[in-house]
Amino acid sequence: MPTKPNVLVIGPHPDDQEIGMGGTIAALAEQGHNVLLLDMTDGSPTPFGDRASRLIEAQAALAALQPSAEAQARGGKLSRLLLDLPNRTVQHSIEARHKVAGVIRAHQAHILFMPYPQDAHPDHLAVTRIAEDARFDAKLTKIDMPVPPGHTSIGPPIYPAWVFYYYCSHLRQVPSPHFLFDTTGFSDKKIASVLAYASQFGPRPGLAKPNADLPSLLAAEDRYMGSRIRTQTAEPFWTREPMGVTSFGALPG
């Protein structure tokens, strides 16, 4: 695997990736990784957002997470791609799997992030299943995959070495992560990216449970997760496959 492997972060809707792992996204891009955010849907309609507003907000969130000029000079990159499946009715299908497999090949992704596989939202469940199967489909030889929007071709078959799951669940569950990623120095970027989704997390007078407090709750959660590994902030992740360790030197004391 390359020293700075390409990373693909798959989200059912714009804002899921930022909520679940915005600090990690910013950190990986700053470290020199080529990170692509794949929005499976445009996230519309919602009670306070339409397609136009959601697309504008997604680009504003992307801008909030961008790496520094120094990191970009080292190869750090952060971009966004919309696959444009239908919001609220995402279906696990061969067609959807192959569309994502085409993105994996085009990006030559070695690491995939996707939603935690227990959720109350059908779109989240479907997207995780699609992405898991697309990982396998992307390696198949003698089969063409669709060329993603904005591309003229795709790369050769590839089997991403790692799949990690981030938490952005509609269940009232407490994360039980397999590892925590230190996001110290990047939490503010995460919160800024979430606040970019004003139609989703702005004040909502009259609603019984407004979402305006979500950014502050996320900041508190990140601080708590950081306290578990003695850093300022961290984000939780889960995986089906064991990770290898060659040294304990980086573990917190």
C-alpha cells in the first residue's frame, strides 16, 4: 500500500461524513492523503433544505475542511463527488454497487470509510451494504465499471485494503469503537463544516427538538473521546477486520 494511500469517505447524504469524522477527514488531508468525499445522494428534500441549498452547503463544508497550502504542496487533497442516487429511497442493487466500484477504481482508493452498519435510517443501511459490496466488485477483472461523473476514465481493478466505519447513526446508541483517531487541532474545522449546513442545523423555532445544538454536542463528544486516549479531541471508529500493531511507542501513557 502507498505511504500516503488514497482515502474514500462514503456518505449517504451531505453532512454525514462531516458529523461522523470531519476532524479525521481534515487531519488526513493535512497529512498528505488524497481524500474524496462521495455523497451518495444530494440530501434533498428535507424540511428546510432543497437541492440547490444542499449543494451549496456541501461545498461550503468542503471548503471548511481543506488542508493548508503546505499540505497541498505535499500532495494533500480534499474533493467531493455526488453520485446522485435518490434521497430517502436508496436501494442496494447491482447498478448502485457498480457505480461505487467505478468511483473506487477512479480514485484508486486503498482505504474506505462508510457508516456504522447499525442504524435506523434505511439510506444509511443501504449505503453501507452497497459500499461493502462495491469494495469487492472494484477488484473484479474482465468487467467494466461505470465512469463516475466528472471523469473520462477509471483506473485498473483494485481491492481497498481497509474498511473503517464511522458513527453517524439515527439510533440513540453509544459508540463502542475499536479505535479512536486523534483529531487534536482539527476539531474546529469539523464544527465549522457542520455549521455550513445551515438548513439542517440552524435554529428551528417551533420544532420540539431542534438540531441547533448538534455542533456543541459533537464538540463535547469529541472532547470526551479525546480524554479516553489523553488527547484534546478524537473520533471513534469500528472495523470488522483486525489492525496490525508493530510498536507500542505511539500509544498514550
